[in-house]
Amino acid sequence: MKIIHVHQDHDPNVVRQRLTALGLWTTKLEDGEHVSLLASASSSALPSDEAIADIAGVVAVMCSKSPHPIMDAHAPTVDLGDGVIVGGGAPVLMAGPCSVESEEQINVAAKMVVEAGAAVLRGGCFKPRTNPYSFQGIGPQGLVWMHEAAKVYDLKIVTEAMAPQHVDVVAQYSDVFQIGARNMQNFDLLHAVGRAGKPVLLKRGLSATIDEWLQAAEHTMHAGASAVILCERGVRSFDPNTRFLFDIAAVAMIKHQYNLPVIADPSHATGRKDLIPHMGAAALAVGADGLIVETHPNPAVACSDGPQQLDPAELQAAATKWGFVK
Ligand code: PEP
Ligand code: MN
């Protein structure tokens, strides 16, 4: 992959045409007034850097071996506003129910999570469920309830958009878009969410490699997302004792090799309440910038993921262990 900087006074489309004629497939990157072209070979004969540099309007030609140059340049922190910063400082707790179920439920949940030291309220209104007869989410009304509850308790909101048609309403009521594990490579969705220009919490796909995950992040950044927070939530394994296999090395790699914002989801990763406090502590120990945890005022009656949702006392205990309760 080559990164080609284009002079401000030249039309980037003319430069692109010349590059296409040399056998390069280009994508335009705009950063304020500066335009760069990402170019990869569409034929087997790659032109030399000198041949590219000779094109009128080309300022510089750089080589990138990485398939995710925007993510490589991504800041290690994501500022969600009002002092909530993911990465670089104190870890951030995101907590809330698996699904928003009612106005009362999300209000009680918001109170619980703020008392546990969380800065971000989670909760899905559009739910990706394996079985079509399971609860599919309450829909847009839930976003309104969540927004009201978050306002009362001064919390930011992260919630999932499952389809491009959800983007406008989710953007209106939330601070961070969640892309679920099952949608990590839904490229239309990554682009539609990116175009909203907000931060994205990108869950790792159930069997996605770290490279695929970073390239999915690149898709949404290239489309215009302001930032990406990667979220390790466990990958498919052979052992049914835990719901998924929590890939703690992935958290360490994203943090220490790539220096990118990364949080961990011990709830979906293990599916077991008894393991969540320990796995959350492990994730923080290897450098996670935060945790996202499922909690419900009364998990016994939860519409989804009841067995893994912490009740109020369990949340307090876990958050205390993790150092979020002051
Ligand atoms: C969720 O966070 O509610 C969820 C469905 O998670 P995942 O996409 O990781 O399964
Ligand atoms: Mn869930």
C-alpha cells in the first residue's frame, strides 16, 4: 500500500486518474484541507515511487506495509466529553443491562451503574439474537428512555446499531455507536455508522483474527468515524464451560503493540457471573482501558442474557474489586 500526498492546488481526481492508468487502485483520504490517496496495486506491475512522484500534484509518496494505516495513526485515547476519556488515564467502566426493557428498568440500572463508578451506560435497543423467537429489543422507544436516564445520572451512552437504517436514531440518542460481534464485518453497517462521524465501540467478531478486527475498524474510520474503541468479547472455542474464550492476549496486543484504545467485555466472554470479577481484573491488569459489563436490577426476569447479568450487589462488589468505587 502506498500513501500519496496531493498538493492543495491540484485536483486529486486528476491525480487519481493518472494513478489508475499506472495500475493502482486508489481511495481518497481527507484530513481538513489535506488530501492523500491510499493506493494499492490492481495489476501485478507496481509502478516505481519515482514514476508516481513524477505525476503533477504529487507531493510525497510513502510506503505502508500495513492494511490499516488510519488505525496505525489513531490516538491511544478517545475523548467522549465531560471528562470521560477512554485510554491513557484511569480505566472507564461502562455498565448496564443487556437490553433496555422498560423506562423503570433503565432508570434503576442507571442509578446502579453510577453508584458503581461507571461513566457510560450500556444497553441494547436493537438486539442481535441467535434465535428469531428470542427477545429482539424494544426498539427506538428504549433509546429515548435510556437518553433520559443517562441525563439524570450524567452518564454517556453506548448502544448498538444493527443496521444502516438505525444509524440516525442511534446517533440522536447516544454518544458511542456499538457494533456487535456478529456485525464486525458488516461493511455496509461499518460505513453507515462511520458516516455519522461519532466514536464507535467495535466488538471483535466471534472468529475474527486481530488483523480482520483492525481492518474492520479501518473501514469505519475511513468512512468518517471520529474514533474507534476496540472491545474484546471472547472468541469461539471448543470448550462449552465458558460462553466464549476470553482472548486476554488480544487485549495486551492491541494496547501494547498497537497502542490503541481497547476495553474488555468479561460478561459475554465468559457468560458466567462467578468469573466476571476475575476476568475483568485480568483485563485491567494487562492494560485494558476499561470494561463493559452487563448488569440488571433483577437478572432473574431479564429479557436477554439473564444468567450473566450482575445484580446490584454483585456489580458493587465487582466494581469495588476493579477500583471503580471510590
Ligand atoms: C451486547 O453487548 O449486547 C452484545 C450483543 O454483545 P456481542 O455483540 O459482543 O455478542
Ligand atoms: Mn448481552
